[in-house]
Amino acid sequence: MDEIFACSLDLGTMNLSTIRDDGRGGLISTQVRNCYRELPYAEEFEDQMRLNGAHFLRDGDKLFVLGNEALVQARMAEVGVDFGPNSKDMLQRPMMDGVVNPNSPKTALMILRELQKVVVEAGVGPARPGEILYYSIPADPLDSTINNIFHSKMAEKHLRGLGFDARPLGEGHSVILAENPKMHSKEGDVPFTGIGISIGAGCFNFCLAERGTPIDEWSLCRAGDWIDSNASRMCCQPKTKILRVKELELNFNTVDNISEKHKNYDVLLALDCYYDEMIGYAFKMFASRFQDNRGSIDSPIDIVIAGGTASVPGFDKKVLKVLAKMSLPFEIGEVRLAGGGDTQKMLKAVSYGCYLRAKQAAKKAMAAREAAGKPVPVSAPALP
């Protein structure tokens, strides 16, 4: 029996996440931090990195520690450093605002390609013949002149060079496919119809879809990194510490009750403040976008929110408070977090939506070969 294989890649500013058929009827899900730390080359350090199995690249007189190891090193390097307004980040990213970092494109592309290869081949190996891969791309932002053309083409070229049939998919659109929001009409619910939102480190992505087809897609450049940068500046703390506190301690259900004696009180307060600012800004733009829309939506539609920046407990309640104060030209049905609010499922929603589209495309390709006696494959496995 012939097999078909599919793969996805959530090409996120903070994390690279993939879901791939394992060849045994199951799925393999892999995630790596999309970051690096640049250090002067030293032979002894290179030997130590290799001995410890750390992931790194050498380029001339520079050594680049990659992924999770880079994050650990950056956090260790925080100790004893004065983080004033002009301090240099301990950790760097090959992406910024959802696309290839324009401040260092050569280095960014070198590192991004290495991390992409590692994450898509993890646990399975190189691309299999005809394997289709859908990768996420941000929508063009409303509040910046950045566009995703170069970013998308570079990703496509590299992934095709690895042997995949690589195709782009909008980040917000992938949330629609993964989570199936509905329009609640008198005649019955309309599937895959509503608003998908993905909030990562680089972009705040929106997609309005009808029966799984995008009607409007856009993004904003205020997202997780914007929050971290502002909180870091206000608290004179490194971004790596801000990120750690955000991921491990921030909870919007309890933040108002934190004592001033808490060791991270100022950081938590700053994070809460800038989250409020980001949400207010994003949904003000959201309301304006729909007010300008000449079409009409006559039935309530669901909103589904995914992404690491939205995974803080209580985030959905903040959104509901903001929406309650807005005048929108349509009624909102359910506002919910992807995966029922489970952090891991929220982080995987984009890659799972891309995987479902890749599997669908692979089935279509297989069906086209049925005349040659090829069987139709089984349906896609559930999200791991």
C-alpha cells in the first residue's frame, strides 16, 4: 500500500514548530527556539560545545550558539550585567516582526535555514518523495511598510532545496483550519467561518474566513516582542528575564493581587500594562478595519485565538473586556482560546492548521493517481 506524507512548519519569530507524519500512522511534533547567541570564536569553546552536544554554527571568527542552548546561555549571561537603555541584547533573533531580520539578513538567513532543517527533519529524516509541506507566513501589516514577499520566497526556496514541495499558508488562516470557528445562522452553523487570530512574538495576525476561504487577512507589528521590549526598557531588566517572567509567572487572573514585595512585582506590573496596551491597540485597528468594510455579516461569528503571546492565563478575559466596549458592525459568537486554552495546543495551532492543509493536498495528489491503481490514504491523525 502506497503511503502519503505531509509536513508543516510554523515559521514563528519566537519558535519554529513542525508536525510531520512519522511513517507509522502517527505524528511527530517538534519545536525549537528561533534564536541565537553570537560569540567570538575560540577553539576551546567550540570543542566544549561539540562535547556537550550543543547546537552551533561557526562563521569565520564568530561562533553562533543556536536554539534552546542560546536561550540558556543568554540567561546565564544576565548575571552582573548593567541593563541600561543602551545595553545590547544577550539573545538575538533571525526574525523580527514576523519576517527575516533586516538588520542582519546574511546571518539571519544562515541561522534560519539551519534551524528549519533541524526542526523539519527531527525524528523522521530528510524529505520523502513528493512530501508536501505547508509553512506559515504572516499577513502584511497595517502599521508598517514591511511585506512578507522576500521572507516567504526565501523560506520556500530553502524548504524546496531540502526536498519538500513547500507552499505558504497565512498564519491566521491556519488557525481557522485547525480550530473550526463557526458562524451561527438561523439555518444552522456554518463551519470554518469566523475570525482566526494568532499572536506570536513578531506579529498579531488576523484572518476573516468563510467556509475555510480567507476573505481578509492582515497583521500588526505589536505582539510579544513589543511587550518584552517596552517592559525591559521600563524596568531596566534584560529581555530574557522579561520573557522568563512572562512565560513562568504571569497570570492575568491573579496579577492584581500580587504584593509589592514580590521579587518581580515591577516586571509583572509592566507586562500587565503593555498587554493591555497591545490588546487595546490591536482591537481598535480590528474594529476600524470592519467599520470600513462595505460587506455585511448578518449572523454571529466566532473568534479563535492562538499563539504563545495569548497563552497567558486570563488573556481571553482581557480580550472580552475590550470587545465589550466596542461598536462592531456584526455580532460576536464565542471568543475562545485554541485547544481549550492548553498552552501546548495553543503553540501548535498554526503548525496543525498547516499540517491539515498539507495532508489535504497530499490526498488530492494521491487521488489523481488512482487511475494507476493507487489506493486512497487514511485520514489525518489527531494533533499529538
